[in-house]
Amino acid sequence: MSAPTYKVLNPATGEVIEEFAAATDEQVEQALSSAQSAYESWQNVDITERAKIVSKVAALFAERAEELGKIMTTEMGKPLSEAVGEAEYCKDIFEYFATEGPSLAADQEIKSFSGGKAVVQKLPVGALLGIMPWNFPLYQVARFAAPNLMLGNTIILKHAESCPRSALAIQEIMDEAGVPAGVYNNVFATHDQISTIIADSRIQGVSLTGSERAGAIIGEQAGRNLKKAVLELGGSDPFVVLDSDDVPGIVDTAWGFRIDNTGQACNSNKRMIVMEDIYDDFVAELTKRAEGLEAGDPMAELEGTFAPMSSRKAAEDLHAQVQDAVSKGATLHAGGVPHDGPAAYYSPAVLTGVTKEMRAFYEELFGPVAVVYKVASDEEAADLANDTIYGLGGSVHSTDAERAAKVAQKPQVGMSNVNIAAAEGAEMPFGGVKRSGFGRELGPLGMDEFVNKRLFYVGE
């Protein structure tokens, strides 16, 4: 048996709780065979019948939200209330596709100029590989799995090595809901085995949510093997504040969104771009919220405490980025202190004075660090918002909604928002441009990726 590479390491304590062996090559082959075999029958199940099963999946996520939340908190340090909320959000995602899926996948008649009837059909394509990250152990899987189960595709799911209990819990839900054997297959695959799966002729596409580096590797392998890929990668989303008649209120919004999931979200507001007349007050208010916080138990969530990051290495890498900025002239107003190992705590920080010579300007800060920039005009704000290699999302805030909407048209992103940090919901498409990847998940577009848009034409 392979040496264990999947393990539960509690980032609040540094303790390894449980280890799991990586899949054998025989188990990988069994997953591929099962996914292909199941596809032959699953694609022919009426979509309304598939919807009934997907609805049961949704119900089980809701029923087990507390249990699932504790699993996630133990595995990657997410505050328990956020973890339970994530499980409940998965219920919404599966229910959305179960309810809306039949109409989203319905045939679409198009105008024909040759006399016959032309229809675009939305058909499944086959077995798919999903490679999912640790930061949202359930949500990331749900937004990939739900639309594809509805379409009639089958799934091989490779989860993050640090989230094996979450991976097994999802498989258990699928099985109990009545998802047929082979339709959803959790595999503790190694990196070499991922390459084998992508290259296999039975796999028709791959979806990855992860780092820019991982996306480049998987995108290259998918391209080499002529496989469709959806890549949701990093982000450095701008949060532009043009004006405010309630600075503490807009700071509450900005801070709350920045430290959600301990700052470990692709679409977090990693760059706060604030107009000069309210900049000082904004930074001062932000600093108040970061000062005096202490490391706490993410299961307990006591007031005035913060949760750990996902791993000690993640905290150390973030600290290196912050220290690089400080060493080159940036100001650290609060936080930015890594706690003694082996736990993964990093005190939430406020950083200003970041310039292009610093790593923090162009690199993604994947943790609880709020970086604030000062600008003097709407044009400067828009230019700074676009001065990034990423293009996931962003938001613009103003008491004048028309002014905010005008500026919000300019960011080169996949999701642009006015007077809200992010429009989130099962019905809202999620994805980016530039080095944030390509493809969309959730909403109507979430069922439009791994699908055969077949022309069906009947002549006169």
C-alpha cells in the first residue's frame, strides 16, 4: 500500500489526527472504469429523475451541516459558524440545479434560413475529473458536481490532501442520496495519478480550483490531451471606495469580507482602493478592528479572537510577503505577527504604502491582510484596479450609485459589483479572466461548460 499522503492536520494545534493512504494504481483504474460504465446508463436517466437524486443530496447537506462544519474546522481551521454556513450553502447550490437544471438544459430552437428546424441540444459529454482545494472543502465540490450530475456527466473527484474527511463525507452523502455507483467517485490520487487520469481517453474534461501555478500545470496537461478545462485560480480583487457618508459602516463591510475564511478566498477584497479625502479615516477604522485580537479556538469563536490559517506553511509564506513590503517602506498598522508553531495562527493585519517594488503589489496575499491604497480620482482608482495580473472580481462603492456603476464598468474582471462586496448565490456565475483562469461555475453558465451543444437539424 502507498505511504499515506492524505492527512488531517489540525491547524489550531499542529496535531496530525488521522492519515489515509493514497490510492493505488488499481484503485485509480477502478474509478475510471466505474465512471465510464456508469456514464453509459446515467446519461439516459431522465433529467427530472436525476433532479430527484440531486435534491436528496441537497437535503443531506442541510441535515448534516453541523457535523460537516466540525469536519472542516478540524481540517483547515475555518471558524465553525462559517463552516456550518458553507454546508448550508451547498444545500442551496444542489437545490438550485435540481430545480432550474431541467430548464437550463432544455433544447434551444434557433432561427433557420434553410427551411428546416434547427435545435441546439445540451447533452452530457462523459466522465470528468474535478481537482478541488482546501479553502472551501464542500462549496468548491458542490459548484462543480451539482450541474454536472444534472447534465448526466459522471465525476472522479480528487480533493486536497489536507481534506480527506471532507472528501469522504461528500462521497457518503452521494451514496446515501442514491447517486448510482460510479457516477461520483472520490479518489485519493497522487499528482502522478492525476496526470494519468487526465490523459485517459475515458476522461472528457477537467475542472480545477486552485493556485495559478496548479492551473498552469493542469491547463498544460489538459491541452496536451485535447481535454476541455475550467480553471478557477487566484485573485487580487479591488474594493474601491469613491466616497462614503458612513466610514465605519463601509469599513465593517470591507473588513468583514477580507477576514472571511481567515482571508483565504480567491475573490476576497485583497486591494482596498480608497479616495484620498476619506483615506485616513478608513485606515484608522480598519486598524481599530485589527488591533488587540488574540488567537482563539475556531470551534469556540470567542469574541476578540481570530482563527488559524490552513497550515503553518501558509502563515509563514504570508508573513514573508508582508515582511518584504515592510522592509521596503510599507507601513504595518496592526497585526502581521505569526504565532509560535506548530499552530498556523497569523494575526490579521493592515498594510499601507505598498508599491510596485514590493511582492505584495502584484502577488496574491492569501490570508488576513488588508492592503489599502490612496487615490485622488475615479480614473486613478480604475487604473489601479486594473494594474494586476489577475481578473477575478471586484467592487465599487459610493453614495452615488450611478457614479459607482460607471467606474465598475472599467475593471477587467469576471465579476464586477456595485455597492456590495460580492454578489453571491447559487444563481450567480463565478469565474474570472486574465491569470484568474477561464470558465464559469454556478448560475446558468455553470451548466454550459461540460456540455455537448449539439446541433440537431430536421430538414423539410
